[in-house]
Amino acid sequence: MPRPRRRLVSTCIGSVTAGLLATGAALAAPEENRAEDSGIAMGAYLDYGPNGVARIRQLSRWLGGKDIRVGHTYLPGDQWAGIEGRVSFLEDWARWRLADDDRMFVLNVPMQARNEERVSDQQVGRLIRAGAQGLYDEHFRRLAERLVSLGVPDTVIVLGWEMNGVTYTHRCRPDPANWKVYWRRIVDVMRTVPGQKFKFDFAPNRGTDAIGWTKCYPGDDHVDIIGMDSYDQDPGQTFDDQISQPYGLQKHVDFARAHRKAISYPEWGLFRRGDNPEYVRRMLGWIEQNKPLYHTITDYCPHGVWQCKQNPQSSKVFRSAMTPAVPGPVTPTPVVPTPVVPTPVVPTPVVPTPVVPTPQVPTPEVPTPQAPTPQVPTPAVPTPQVPTPQVPTPAVPTPQVPTPLPEPSTAEPSPVVPSPEVPTPVDPSPSPLEPEPEPSPEVPEPGTPSPEVPKPSPAAPSPVGPAPVTPGPAVPKPEPTPTRPLPQPQPQQPPLNSMQWCVPINFGEWLSKLVGKQSVCVKIDLGEGSGFWPF
């Protein structure tokens, strides 16, 4: 932007008078009710040296305790010594910065000596190319070392500001390509200094000016912040024009967002249109809307609103917007006690609940069913009673006994009393249950017979009944029936060589109780008529 030829010299004019006026204004502001930090760091350029540091506290009092977090100054660009930081006022700013970790120190750094001497474009072009070749590297290395040694390695460096204009020797238009190379070379040199944490702010003028500022952008790797200096001047008649114009406020915000960079407004204020409160109101609204990393108003005439008394309306708008609201005295609201109207206690009538007797329903006694234990009758095995058959004495004629012959084979046998058939003896080994005797015509002798029964001798029958071993015909199982006369036994030839084997069958304890002892008998007849008689 156009401004006086030598910024530092012009700002000294009337500084003593402005300082006295600022002191008086500051005394009228209370220290209490410090402003809430909205997250946007705010500051002002008040002076380049110690006076600028001292006025920060005064500006804060004028704004009702507003926290001024940004200190802003410029290195002189007339000689390389100033660009190297060999100025005493840097120590004052370093002490201010180190007093609070939340503060930010912003330093404008020229890229060329004789920065405000109206050097021609041809000569500027030669200087740019010299810088791109590294001729001035040492100056910027010394500056970086100076800032680190002062304890402000995180300084925001506004390098070669307003490069798209015509005012400064470090302008870009004479050779944009080499200008970008020169910028990158300066950043690389300063970043090589140990301990540095610098942030580099690329800050053109609003609008096209001498060249579109995007043509001078050195690249994302060498830029940390994209700023913009914006004063109330052409191009643009209204604030809306300043937003929408080519390379205007909106372009600045969009470009920074596209490159993922924070934005800033290192310089802004009144200028060509004098006291313009609408511009101040709109600019503060734009800042609040787009949330820059920081902003600093240029506060000397004709730009300022505090030290410059020729902009009273704008000053009022700025002060009202930046001063936190001071709460008025709190008038206590008298506490009027609410009369307590006692609520009459209406007794609730006690209605006796009729006692309804609960009917006693007798519980029916359900007899527990007695599961009868099955009585398994033990089969009574009767001892077989072999009845002695009443055999009538037969009238036996006296036999004619012939004289025995010498050969016994021709002797006639004497009449023999028939002997009962002797069964094959049964194994007398005990069994769990004795089998119930089957009704059969043949009843075994309870005694243990010998396997072989000798042939009876031809003794004459006795008139008494036969011996127990002499059975008659097959005797059935005795039953309680009337005794009947037995038929006369017919004498018969007893079977010879007959045998009977019986094998007991065990059905288990429970089944044997029901069916009794059983056995299987096999009888083999070896008599004459059996076909097996060998004699």
C-alpha cells in the first residue's frame, strides 16, 4: 500500500504527544473485567521500539482490560545491519514475549537493504537474482541466531511483506520466478539454525496491485501462514467490493484453505476514506467469522483508532467491539416470603372393612394308594407219598417143581413176583428250589437207588404186601379222592437195562418261586424190545 517513504521516521513524528494522550486515555479505563480470550490473538502496531512495548499495557487499559497477546514491530530495512537484527529494541520485545507463554511476537523482515528508497525495477531484478544465488544468505543466518539467542525462536517472520505492490525494494514483479527462489533460500537458511521454531508468514496486499499475489507464492513447504494487509482504500468502494474483488479477502481465505494454511491480518486499518466506522465494524466481523491465527491493527495516523484522534467514530466502534461487556451492579431482588396458608386437615373417615370370613374348605384326604406287595407263594413241594397198594393175596397154586436138569438154561423159571421198574437215579445235588413233581405214572423212590438193580430171586411172595421198593403199576399223584379198589396187578416182565437221566432247570429265583423246580428227564430203555438188547 502507498505510505510515507520512511515508515520508521514518520512514526516518530508526534510520538511524544500521542504517548501523553494515550496515557490520559488509559487512566480512564478500569483494570478489572479482563476480556475473555476468543481464541483469536489480537494486537496493534504502536511503535517499533520500547515505546511500542510500553503502550501495549496502555491500550489494554483503554479496552477495559483486553488481553493484547500480539506484539508487532519491524526491522529497519535501510542497512543490512538492521536486517541482521543488530538493533537494541529487539531485547525489549523479547522480554515482553517471555513474560507470558501465551504471547506472540510478530516481526516484519525486509528482504533487501534500502528497502524504501524507490529503487528501479531493473535494479530490483538484479538484487533478486543475487539473492536467489545465495549472495545474502549470511545476513539471514545472523538474524536467526540473534532471535534464538534472545529466547524468541518461535517468532512469526513476516518476510518480504506486500511483495505484490510497488513500494518496497523487496517487491516481486521485476522477477517473480527468482523472487520465489530467493524466498525459499532465506527460509532454508534460517531453519538450519539450531533451536529455531520460526513460522513464516506470506502477506501480500489485498487486491491485484502490481501483480497477482498468487504468482509470487513460494510453495507450501516454505510457508506456514498466509496473511493479507488490508486497508480501507481502493480497489473497492465498499467492504463487499473488498471481499469479492480479484485477489481480495475471499480469494485470500479460499487460497489458504486450499493449501491447508492458517490465515492472518498483520496490517489493517483506516486510510483513504478517513474516519469510516462502517469499515471498522465490517472488518472486525470478517475477522471473527474467518478466525485468523492473529490480527494487528496499525495504530498511528491516518490508520489508527486509539493514538490517532482524527477518527473518533471509528475509535468508538473499535473500542465498543473489543472491550468486554462490564456487568452492571447487581441489585438484589428482595425476597418476599410467600405466606404459608395452612391447609386444613380434613380427617379421612375410617370406613371399617367388613371382615368376611374365609370359608374353610376341608382339604379332602386322599388316601395314599398302598401298592400291594405281590405275594409270591412259595410252592409247597409235597413229599410224594407212595401208597402201599393193597394187593390181595393171589391164590398161587403150588408149583410143580421139576427135578432140576443139569443145564440151568433148561430149568423153568419159578414164578416171580413182578418188581417195579427202578428209574435212573437223579443227581441229588441241591438246587435253589425243588421242582414240583410232575404227575406221572412213575414215582421215583425217595431213597438213593443204585444204578444197577439185580434181578430178584424167585422167592415166593409173602401174603403181606410187597416191600416198599416193589411198586405196583404206575401210581398217580395222590389226591383227596375216595379210595377206590385198585385193580389186580398183572404180573409183567420188568424191563431190563432201562436208564433215566434228569437235569434240573433253574429259571432264576423269582420265576422258580412261581413255577417251582423243574427238570428235564431222558429215559433210555435198553430192554429186549428196544432194539439195543445185546443178549
